[in-house]
Amino acid sequence: MQIKNTFKILFATGLSMAVLSACGGSTPAESPEEVIQKFQDATSDFQSGDFDISAKITGADSDESIDLELDLDLAFDNRNESERKADIEIEIDGTFDLAQQATAGNLEAAVRTIGQEFYFRVDDINVDDPSVAIFKGLAAPYLDKWLHISSEFIPEDIRNLQQKDPETLAQEEALRDLFKEANIFIVDKEYGVESVNGTKAYHYGVRFDPAGMKDYIQKVNAITSPELTDAEKAQIEKDLEESIAVINAISSFDLWIGTKDYHAYKASLVIEGGNFAGEGDQEVDMNVELTIEGDDFNEDQEISAPKDAEDFDPLSLLLGNSGALSQPTEDHTDIQ
């Protein structure tokens, strides 16, 4: 059902805002357009930061609905290409009414990556779905502890986020240059200088330029997917139109750009009553409130392997084998 595809687009938009929330700095003599350009320049080059992301998402079509609250704490440090690091804490709470079955619950979890080493921890999982309840029973011995999972169990796309070949690095460089040159923001209002977590920032009311965004997304696709079948091109064109529909449904978009370093220390976006194309003649009514606060740009992030992390075998868990865990290995106990 199309609500899943629309939610995926909104999630991608949220992640993009997180990446774009990394610039700031101007003098009063600078125009908003100059500040935005320096914002884009600085955003393209930042390699580390700490973000707090919160979102409230509601959506429905004729068959299904979702009411979700998400809190995400994200710290990452990519300054060392051979050992990219990330630390993510996730809390999700909400209800889903999918295929005429209502499900409510919450999840608290964390993920940490250091180079090609992957760790995760599930602190709490409560879902009133019988199938999930069975899984929770199997997972009970593994709650509230850090687990180390072999990279062979991690999807290749995720592994490639940590270790990149020369072609991927060149592609990233092209995308950074493209973003610097993109004309995608329009400043509608200047609110003056405000303080965000102790940092002086220019507060702007902005919006995406639909034509600029369409051109930007098309050029991104040309860089990331240069060889496509006709079917893939048709799907990308459909996704593009849906993305533009999301952009057109944004009712407010505010940026707080620091006055010294051009990093965006806060971003706030609201989508109200967005009606997006669904399967067949269905429309998806989606409402989103998204807030992102950033700090510690291009500074060291204290991310290290969890002490006493236990090796975890997902296959053993799926088979109901209590031996899914082994004792901590020497590789995972020498750093905190």
C-alpha cells in the first residue's frame, strides 16, 4: 500500500534535513541569500556532528493509518575514512492500522558502528501483536546488553556506508559539488538573531523551490544511477513526482543558521494535510512535524566500541537456539 512508500519519502526527507542541518555564520551585512549559499558550502564539507531529531507523523489512506512519534539521537564522525563512526539511539512510539489490524507499541534501541564493526542494543520492545510477542519472548535474553554482530549479516548497502571504494568516494564528491551549486532554498522571512543552545543564529523562514528541487533530484539521480532500465527510469520519475508533492505540502520550514560557522543549529518543518498519490485512485493524507537540532560540527565525537559487547548470531535466535550469544571476545573488551 502506498502509505508505506510515502512514509519512506518522508523519512528520506527527514534524513536529508539532518544532513542539511550543519552550517551557520554571517555578519549583519550579509544578505540571507549569501548566508544560504555559505550554508550550502559548509554543509557539503562537514564530517562530524551531533543531532537530536524528533518527529510526529500521522497518515491515512482508505485502508490503513499510522500515528507515530520518533526520537533519534545521532552522533557521527567520518573524518577518518578508514574508520567511520556512528552512534544512534532510537525511541519509537505509536500505532499502526495495517490490513485492518491495529497494532500499538514502542521500541527503544541503539546502534553503534565503528569501521566495519557493528553493535546494537535493544532496551525495550512492547508491541500488542501476537507474532511480535513471540519474537519478544525469544529476544528476552538479549535485552539491555550490547551485542556485536558480524558484518556478514549486515546488508551490503549498509556496509558500504562505512567503507567506500574509490568510485563511491568520487560520487560523493560530485554530490557535494552539486549541492553547493543547487538553487533549492528561498528565504521568505527574516526573524533576526536568536540563541539556539547558547549559539547565536540567524532565524529564517524558508521554503524549497519546487523547480530547483526537481532539477537537483534529477541531477542526483544522474550521478547515483547513470545506467537504468526503462522500468527503473519510470519508477524514479514517479518517485520524483511524489517527492515534489511532499515539498508542495510543507506549510512551514524554519532554519536557524549560526552567525560564525554557517552551520544550521536548528531546523523545523511542518507538513499539514498533504494529499499524495496512492495506489490506484487512493490518496494518502500525511501530516508531519519534524524538528532537528545540531551541534559539535566537525568536532571529535566520543564513539567507541561498547565494553563487554557479546558476539551475537542472528540465525541462532531465529531458530530459537539459546546459544545465540557467546562470551565477549578480546577484540571488544579493550575499549569502552
